[in-house]
Amino acid sequence: DVIFGRRKGLGPSLARLFLRGFSWLYGIVVRIRLKAFRQHWKRQSHLGTMVVSVGNLTVGGTGKTPVVELLARTLKERGRNVAVLSRGYKSRKLDSPQQWRDFDDDERETLPKIVSDGNDILLDVAHAGDEPYMLAKNLPGVPVIVDRDRVNGGRFAVAELGCDTLILDDGLQYLRLDHELDIVLVDQNAPFGTRALLPRGTLREPPRNLCRASYIMMTKCDGPTDDALRARIRKYNPTAEIIETTHAPKYLQRVFGKGRLALENLKGKYVAAISGIAVPESFEGLLKKLGANVEFHRTFSDHHTFSQGEVDRFMTRCLERDIELIVTTEKDAVRFPRPQEMDVDIYFLRIEVEILRGQEVWERLVGRIGAGREKPPAAWAEERLLVDPLGS
């Protein structure tokens, strides 16, 4: 609330001023780090296979996971052997290393977390992380690997799973592993977050660093093209092709048990929402747009792990308010413990990415990945890092 300016008064104002000083220091660190890779003071690893990053300039809220899902599914359908690499944000450490084929104890110690080997889901949501677990459920045939060291995760995917294409989930800032293509997402509703760097704002990098993007995806678009935003994007990156997309609701899926409802079932219903995502306002707004009467919305921090008590108290409140339906997000649903009393049905809203404008650009992107390498890995890295967003 302090960062977004929702809290008013002298105290929050002083806090924002204090944080702005740290944002200045953070910006210097970002510039030095990028220059270290450009000048080869820090080395990038090349795994001899196609690596594609899906990322953004801001912290959360642009809809990366559905885009990763769409990209991985499309490439798999077109014959690529794809793996998704994630850091597994807020996932628990394994109590003991996973078993893997004939690996001995020492080799198992170096294993990444294998959320899915493409055939089976091998970890629960607590140890996988919510987004990797959701991707593993929705992408049969696509391995999902979690490791903070994504070079290690990528090596495993190539050597043990025979993958020829690696997708870095939230990978724009991960420079230790060279990515030949960077797909950068820009939320049309908040393209550059709060316009301030962390920790005062939500920007991980200044907007000028958009120049590193190979392709730009404008997400959560609604209505005609935003020409002003396109012009601003072109100021930072005059060459990257732009795809305009929306995160379209598809249906309601029962969280516990089987069952699916059409979106029309939301119209006129008295609904309670519960979520732990970066931008809960967009979720609530979507429910209202679909015709639901949202009586109340219980929000938590992004990636929040729901406790049994929180869920039971929420259910009790819903019963007292005569709520007809509880709706959460798909990402939250995988972290949702079953209420002790199932007095109100709980559903998640299934969201999928739809391309509004730029389908031909998407086809070129997918074709470019499918065609394999046009240059050796070192040449890709050299070209990408020589793009100078610092103005030096």
C-alpha cells in the first residue's frame, strides 16, 4: 500500500522518500551487473540448444505463466522437445534429493527439482512452487524443472531428458544462461508498474532496458490498439515485433472434485473471491465484467500459502453472507487446502492467452524457434549484450 500510494499521511510519505534513495542504489547495481556481462567480466553459459526467455521489467502481474504455457504447448505440438525452467519462487527445500534413474547419492545431490519429467508429476505444490506445479499439470509431455541455478536445471533437461528447447520462466534478468530470444511482456494497464525501481516501485529494470527484447507482448489488452503505449515502446525498442494479447476467461473449474461451469453461470450470482496474486484488482474486475456480484474479496500477498484456518474462516464468512459461489484463481487453487466443511462450492477461473493482433508475428516467432539456430551461441550472446540500454 505504501509503494502504490494507497496509504496517505506523513509516515507513508516519508517511507516512500526513504525507499527512493534505495531505488537509486538499486539502479546502479542493475547497470553494473549488465555491464559486467557485456564486458565479459561475468561469463554466460551456453548449453548448445535453443533457450527462450519469457519475462518482464516489473515484479509480477503481467501474466507470464499463461504465456509460458501457450508457448510450450505450441512448440510441443510442432515437434520440439521442450522443457520449462523455473526458479520455483517460495517453494520448499526437499527433505532429501529425488531419486533419478541410476544416479548415486553424490549425483542426486546435484539434481534440480524435477517437478515433471514430461510423463508424471513428481513433486507436490509445496516443493515445486505454485506456478511450476500449475504448468506441470497443464502441460503433459513437457518437463518442468525447478532450480535457482537454471544453468544446472538446463543441463539436466538437455542431458537426461533430451530437450532441444528450453523456456526460461521469468528469465529476462537471468543472464548466467544465454537466451537467444527474449519475449518481454508489457501489461497494457500498467506497462511500467509504478514507474519507479525497486524497492520504491515495482520496476526491476528501467524502461529503457526494454531494448533487450526480441519480441514484445502487450498483455491484458482490451479494445482497440493503444497507440500511445506502442509509441512509448517504440521509443525504447524500435525494432522488436509486437504482439497484442488478452488473458481471456474460459470456464470455471471445480477446485475439489470434478465439474466445470460455463462463464454464464456467474451472471447475477452472489460471489466471494479469494486470491493471493500480484494484482488482485484485475481478478475482481474480471469477475464483475462477467456479471458476478462480488460481495467481498479476501486478498493475500502474491504466492501466499493458505492455512487451514484462513480457508475455514473464509468459508464461515461466506456461509453467513449467503454466498452462492466462491471463485479463486488457478494459481491459488493449487495452494488451497480443502475446507473442513464444504458449505459453498469453490471454483477457479481458467484463463488462457488469446492473440488479438499480431498472429503472423506469433507464427514467425514459433517458426524461428522451431528452425533452430541461425548463429552459434556465443554470437547470439555477443549481439544481445552489446545492445546498450545505459546510453554509454
